[in-house]
Amino acid sequence: MSLALAALGLPFAALAHRRSVRYGLSTQTWAPWLSDAARSAAVGASLSAAGGALGMAALRRFPRRWWLPGAGGVVGLGALFAFAAPLVLDPIFNRFTPLPEGELRRDVLALAERAGVDVGEVFRVDASRRTTGANAYVWGLGRSKRVVLYDTLIDGFPADEVRSVVAHELSHVRHRDVRRGLAWLAIFAPGGTYLVEALAERIAREGAHDRGGRPLPGMLPALTLAVGLVSFAGQVVGNLLSRAVERRADAFALALTGDAEAFVALERRLVTRNIAEPEPPRLLHALLGTHPTALERIGIGVAFAAARGGAEPACATRAGDRTRPGTPGGS
Ligand SMILES: [Zn+2]
């Protein structure tokens, strides 16, 4: 099922890839792109197979209320994933090198010290093998905890803007947002798996149970559909929480660096570099947006500067060295 679904999505992914190559966002030719698709299909199929086997075992063992042990399983697997993915899965797709000694590393460590956080390790990832877009993230649990910076960010952005990104990521470390995410998962998991059970039992065809009423593997398609529907709904709620967490990280970054001008300039550069939508359609953003819109983030920067009584971080004043043609004008 997992491979069939991957094959179904492939033509659409290919169209999207051709488009991003045309617009200069993707740096990949077809061969490495296909190799990526094959690798992620293999990883997806392995995880789905393991998940399917585990799920069936739980269903057979607890034929009635399997949602309860199911909820525990979801949280346990989530924690295992957050711990192991950076060590096992991510290296299948990218190379991660610890940030070398130098100005940036010293900058990161100084910021972390001021923020009072143990930053774990800081990695540079070779994102440029696929994209010209820039990003950074915090991931991992316990010993796999890390901050990851795209090489496109390190090499293509001014130092003050990179510092602004690092300060934002430090908020995620400081507030333990990966663990907090798992805690949210633990809160929502029982309701979610309860819904999955109710939905799957309703969708399942006759013959999905043996005479004793215990689910058979014929239950798996219904289960997969139910998981898909419920996790989409869960994702929408998760995105709402994520946007709040990201707003806090932006506020934290501004307080830590005190540099609203770099913050605003960074948001502008990210939008243009990643060919992102500064103000996406409202419904789409409400459903799928994981971060505040770029326009809102610029507003956060402007509000911070205003609250400090400083000059507005008018992008226009730095037009000479900052603007790129065609960017939306000012704040
Ligand atoms: Zn963030």
C-alpha cells in the first residue's frame, strides 16, 4: 500500500520538481531526484510495514479497545522517532557536519550562553545539493539533540541575519519544544486513536474480522484510511499550536539579539529566497501554516522596534544593500 501510494504521488511530485527547477529553487537534476524518491519510498515502506505489523498485533491482542494501547504506542513511537531520526534516517538523505571552529560557531555558542541554554551540537547540512532555499531547525531528543543550519543560510545570508535565525532556534531549545510537542501528542493521542478505531470499524468491509470478532489483516486498508483522516485533522490542530510556538521563538529571538532590523531583513530575504508566499490565502494558512505568515513576522519585528521606542526597521533605509527587485515594499 505504501509503495502504491508513493507511485500515485510521483507524477505530481515530478511536476512540482520541474517547476522548482525552472524557478531556480531546486538544484537537482532528474537522476538524484529519482534516487531521493526511491530512498524515501523505501524508508516509507519499511516504516509502514513495521507499523502495519505492530498495529495488527495490537488489534489482535486487544480486539475491542485497541485504541488505548494504540495511544501508548503512538507516543512511544513518536519519542523513538524524535530520538533516532536524526541519527538513523536523516543521514540517508543529507550530510551533517559539526559547525567548524570559527566566527559562526563562536557566535552560536555566545548566543546560547546568553540565552542560558545547552545547545547540544550544531550542524551544517548540505541542503544546497537539492535547493537554493534556506532554513534551520531543532531536532532530536536527549543525546541526539541538535540545531541544524542549512549551508545555503550560512553561505548566503549576512552574519546578523544568521544570528537572528540561531536566536530563534535557541528558543526552541530553551523551551524544549521537541519534548513539548511529544507532550501535546500524548494529550491528543487517546482521542485520536479512539476516533481511528471508531472510523476504521465503520469503514471496514465484511470479512475484516474472524468468527471471534478479532480483526484480520483485511482491516488494514480501512485502518490506513482512518489514520490518514484523523492525522490530517490532528495536523491542523498541531499547526495552530506550532504557529503559537513559532511566534514565541520570534519574540525570544528579538529579545536576545535586540536587532529588529536584521530580523525584518531576514524575513524578507527568506520569502524571496524560498519563493514563498508572504501572505498566503487565509484558509490555506489556517489549515496548513506551521509558522506565522512572513508579513505577520515582519510585523512582530516592527512592533518590537516600536515598543523599544527605536526607529522603525524600515527596510527602505537599507534598500541599498538589502532589497532584491520585486520584493513587496516595506512594512
Ligand atoms: Zn521555529
